[in-house]
Amino acid sequence: MTKEGLKEYILIKKEIAQLEEQIMKLNEQKTSIKSQVITDMPVGSGEGREILDILVSIEEAIDKLNKNRVKLVSTLMEIENLIEGLDATERVLMRYRYINDLKWEQIALNMNYSWRQVHRIHNEILKKIA
């Protein structure tokens, strides 16, 4: 995996959060529409079909968002599995950098290493996982 692929971890987490928010809003909308249908809709109304079509469209949108979410979670798991295969120092460094999105200076401070040492270890990891 490349450094660019690893950097996508943070963006993918944000994208998953956005998808989950959209799914939640659509589910709320669907519930709201269903409750309206139950309480307000006369039986046999012409509007009933339109509302049913809207509910089906919302459900299809939710399904599509869930499929996208599953793909993104799969990508996150690939990155996690890649990191899991490293030794302890390497795992800590990679999680700080690509999962926690820390700056190099903060990583060096947290690990009690020099900035140069952190970069050397990082470069060795990139060669190992390439």
C-alpha cells in the first residue's frame, strides 16, 4: 500500500460519518412519512401511491448509502490489517500518523524519538509494506 492510500484513512472515516448521518436523516424522514400515512391518509387515496413511491425511493437511497458504507469500512479494515502486521513500534507510529492524523512533531514527542528517527522508521515501514 502506498502512503497516499494510508492517508485516505482519515478521509474515509469522515466519509463514513457523512453517510451514516445521511442514512439517519433518511430513516427519520421515512418514519415521519409512515406516521403521516398511518394517521392522516384516507384509505384508497390517490396520494397513497405517491407516498408509497417516495418511501420506496427513500429505502433505495438508504440501501445505496449502506452499500457505499460497507465498501468504505472494508477499505478501513484493509488498512487496519496492514498496520496490525507490523511490530509494536511501527503500529504505534502508523496509527498516530494515519489513524489519529497527528503531525510528525507530535508523533516524535509522543514516542520519545527524534523527528529524524520517526521519519526513518516511517520510511522503513513504507518500504516493508510496498
